[in-house]
Amino acid sequence: MEETPKKAASWIDSLSHRVRQALFALMTYVVLLVVCFLAVSPEQYDLHVGDVAPKTITAGKDTVDEITTERRRQAAADAVSPVYFKDETVSEQVMADMEKIFSELRAVRELGTQIRSTWENDGQSYSEADYTQASGLLSDLSLSSYQLRTLMNTSERDFEALYQSLKSATNTTLVSTITEGQISDAINNIQQIVAYNTRTDLWYNVAIPTLRLCLRPNMLIDQTATEENRLKAYEAVEPTVYKQDQNIVVKGDRVSAEQIAVMESLGLLRGDSVDLSMYAASALTLALILAAVYLFVYLFVPQLFHAGKSALVLLIVGLLTITMSLLVGRYMSVSAMPVMLAAMLAVNLLGARPAFVLNFAVSLLITFLTVTGYGLETSQMLSVLLTTSIGGLLSIHMMSKNPVRIFVFVTGLVVGVLDFAILAAVGVLTSSDLSNTLAVSGYAILGAIAAAIMCVGLQPILEAAFNLVTPSKLIELSNPNQPLLRRLMIETPGTYHHSMIVANLGEAAAEAIGADALLVRVGAYYHDIGKLIRPLYFKENQIGENPHDKTDPRVSTAILTEHTRDGVELAKKHHLPEAIIDMIRQHHGDTPVMYFYAKTVKQLGEANVDVNDFRYEGPKPQTAEAAILMLSDTVEAAVRSIQEPTQAKISAMIRKLVRGKMEDGQLDECTLTFRDIGKICTAYENTLKGVYHQRIEYPSVDLNRARRQSQKRQDQKQQEQALQAEKTEEKAPEEKA
């Protein structure tokens, strides 16, 4: 029954963690999306047709000049000749219609003859009634009064001559072709045949109206075929395209309607002109890049999903690098962008693995944003991608080997030379202007050095803001003049000495398995700072009386186990990094204090004592470094208690202690393997061999007696030398004599 609440709590924690991850991913996307939109948004201008361009405006991407393209296409379509087909039925229909019209015209002429025959004198004229009656005889043709008067006054001979001439000429014209839309030309041709023997007034007032009514083209336009040809000609015209970086309008020129349309399509005009497709494509591309980064993390660095602070630091460093690079690229040169800043800061602040992830992400994002925002050519895009990715990998490799701050500048210089070589190589492949290529490539060295300078300046700020554990921070904390270490050395010298030996053991063990040796050493320095609160309750600080002898074992246990909590509080008060605080909290795990447990069992009996009442509050070590600190602390304290230590005794004790921790489950939650544990035990044996090595037995010597004997020998020697000198003086006069 107890397992169900635990499983439910675990499931809730897992769900909460996933929700936090999702929210962080969403926040990352939104923040980067804002940066992306700012980067790709083009500069906008307040221009209208006829305005003078204040500067030369270029196209940020390939775009079609729709107005010019449409005009050229329409002109091509209009230039297509129509497709005709001949209608053989037109001739018969035209002649039939002409026959009918002339029958009606003949009736009108005859009406005019009849009316004139009734006139009493030649001065009379037709009345309106006469014209109305004449018009009524015409069913389709409409003639005016003066046209009717011409017809009604025409003699039969002239009328019949017109009829025959017009009929013959029309028939001849129809035998050839009359193209649709060319009726006027056909009438002119007939006029040339007929008009020379026809009265002018009769031709214009009667013949021409008749021809316009009857005559129809026999070569008709094939609308379907013609439209197909027009469409082919329309589509055959290539669009007028402004290529990327091509001038749309030059400074000082007047802006045309076509140029306004192009700028509007690119979102270069203030107001409502927005290139929505560009923003949508940018948002999609950014989402795909982040998905690739998350997949990279999932496959190669999954532990980053559980490092909230580290992920936030990566986001801040990445945004800072991208922003600085975009600004430098826009206002100085793309080659001078400090793209190395992300990798340099990440490797110093968080280590190599997170730095690899950030460098991968920044390489893709900076390449995408510079290409989209600045319209780079293919060669420039390749240069940005190569310098960011390869240069970042080199900086991570170099700085992970040597975290000293001065080495950051060395790394910047080396990476700058590498970037220079990359840009020069790409430039030589794509350009014949060698001098310009070398000049542009030289900016890469400036960009890398600038990245190194910013790294040195920003690292302490980020360290302090997020309380991060970095090599430089650990080196700073290892200084004996640090307040806590100085207190430990003065107030608890025994604990201080113990911590130094634990640090040596831990560092050797960490180096043996490839863990963070510097972190283990510094963690060992501070792991027992909680003993500063009640120093005399710990054996290494006692001289003479032991206060535990007069204290209840349960109270003694509470005092001892309290030192981890006291240490955590002191560490937080002095703003130690979280990793050090975790090691202080975990270096005993939930190990029981066996001495006082055994003492209580002896007093009350095993059945009346629960071992869990004598355990530290934990938690168990969560990392390899914390586990190494636990084992080092245990081994140092136990081996020191061995009477007449030998290598065999030390080795046996080490193996026994480590096996005990494993059996108690203290190493269940860390990442140590059995192979690691074997290497750790060997490292302990080698280190303790130097600490507890055998020494020769020094003999007891009376130094005062030895000094007197030495003085006596010197006095005798001086007397012998004086006697020898006297003998030499006595012999000298005798030899002269």
C-alpha cells in the first residue's frame, strides 16, 4: 500500500519536470523568434512614386517586378497574330442579303418616280410623309432623308448599273478573302472597282450603307486557337527579377511605380507592407533548427534536460552571442562577428558537453540569421558556418584542457588564425580579388580576439549571477585565505588537516576515473565546515576529555549528524556554489553513525534500537564527485585509526570500507561503476602508501656529549699545530749559521 503514494508522487514529479521542460522550450523559441524577426526585418522607407531616393536601396532576396513583368507579358500576348478560318457560307449569305436589300431599294426608287409624276411643276420636293413612306419600304437598311432623296431621284438605268457593278464587285471580293476586322478595307477595294462609273452621291448615300449592312468577313478569327497562342506567348516571357543585392533604386533617382511595387513586395515601405511569407518561413526554419538541437541533446547530452540553471545560462550566453554577432555583422563586417563567444563562455562556465551543444545551436542560428537578414551569397554563408562550427570546436578543445584566464586570449588568437585561413580559402575559391579576400579575412582575427576579451569580462559576472562552479572559481575557493578555510585552520586544526588529506585522496581517485578532480579537491576542503559550530564534539579536534562520554548516544548522534546541515547553512551564507553545497549535504549520505548505534544497542538491547534513528539525513551521493568525497572521508578517518599500519592492512581496510558503503546502498544513486570503484581503491592505496610509509628507527644520541668530544678533538689539533710551529722556528737559526 505504501508503494502507491510513492509511485503517484514520482509520476507527478515526472509530469511537473516535463511541463517545465516544455515551458522552457517554448520560452526559448519565443525569445529566439523575437531576435529572428528583428534580424530579418528589413529597413523600411517612406517613399511614393516620384520621390527622390534618399539612399541606394537593394533587394534583400530575389523578387519579381510584377508590374514590368505583366507589361512585357501583355505586350507579347498582344503581338500574337490572330488565327483565321474561312467560312464558305458567308458568300451566299452576303449575296442573298444584297439581293433582298436592292429589291427594297428598287421599290423606294420606283416610289420616287411615282411621286414625281404627280408634281405639277419641277420646283416641288418630297414631303416628310414621302420620306416616311419610303423608309417603311426598307426592313433592315436605315437611310436618312437626304440619302432617300438621292435614291428616289436616281434613274432606273443608273440604279441598275449600280446594282450590277456592286453585285459583281462584291462577288469578286468574296471569292478572295475578307478578313475579320477589315470590312472597311474591303469596301475601299469595291469602291475602286465600282465608283469610277457611279455617281458620287449615289455611291456614298446608297452603295456604302448597303455594303456596310450586307458585307461580312469570310475569314473569321479562331478565338480558341488565338487565345492559346496568346497564352503561350504570355507565359513564354520570363519574369523580370531583382536578384539578391541588386539595386532597386539608386540614391538620387526618382522612384517609379514599378520600383514602389518591388519595394512593397519586399516589405521595404512603411505602413502596411509586410512580407508575411518571410516571417512565416523564418518561424518555421527556427522551429526546425531548435528541434534539431533538442534531438542532439536527447541523443548525446540528455543530462542537460535536468539542469535547469545550466539550460538558462546556455540560453543567455547563446542570445548574447547571437545579438553581438548580428550587430557586428550589420555595422562592421560579417567576418568580424564574435561567434566564438558562446563556445568560450559555455566551456568555462559549464564544461565541454554543454559547450558542444551550444556551439551546434549557435552555428545553425547565426548562419540562418545572417543569410536571411543580410542576404549573404553562398560563399559567405559557407564561411559563416565553417568559422562558427570549426572555430567553436577548437576553442572548446583548447579551453577544456587549460581553464586559466590568460589562456582564453591564446585560444582567441589561435581560433582567429584558423578563421582567417578558412575565410581566405573560401575567398580564393570563389573570388579572383585576392587583396580584398585577405582584407576581409583579417576581420576574423579581430572577431576572435574580441570574443576572448568579452569572455574574460563576462565570465565573472555570470559566475556571480548564477553561482556557478567553474575552474577559475574553484581555484579561487581553494585559496587558504578564504574566510571559511581560514576559520577551519584556526578554530578546528584537526578537521582542517583531515580535510587536506581527504582532498588528496579524492583528487587522486577522481583523476583515476576521469571525474572532476578540482571539484573533488575543493569540495573536500569545505565538506566539514559544519564542524565549526561545535568543534570539540569531533574526535580530531579533541585534546583530553571527550564530551560524548557524558552525553546520551542519541544526543551525540544528533550533534554529529547536524554538522552536514550546519555546513550547508554556512556554505549558503558565504555564497559557495551549489555543487559544493550538494557535496557537503551528500558526503555522508544516509549512513548510520555506527559507534553510537552500537553503544545504544549495548545499553538498551538490539530489539529496542532502530538503526534508522542513527542515520544522517542524506541524500545519498548523486554524482561521481560526491561519491568519491564520501569514500575518501570514510577511508581517511578509518585508516588513521589502524594500529601499526602496513600496506596490507591499509588495502584490506579500504576494500572493506568501500564494500560496506556499497552494501548499505550509499552508491546506488551515483554514476560510479564497478570498474570505477576498483580504480578508486587502487588510487587510495597508492596515496596512503605515501602518507603512512614506514620510517627507519632513529637511535638515541647525547648531542651535548658529542659536542664536547668534538671540541676536545679540535683543542688537541690546535696544540699539535702550535708545537709543530715552535720546532720549525728553532731549526731556522741553526740552518742560517
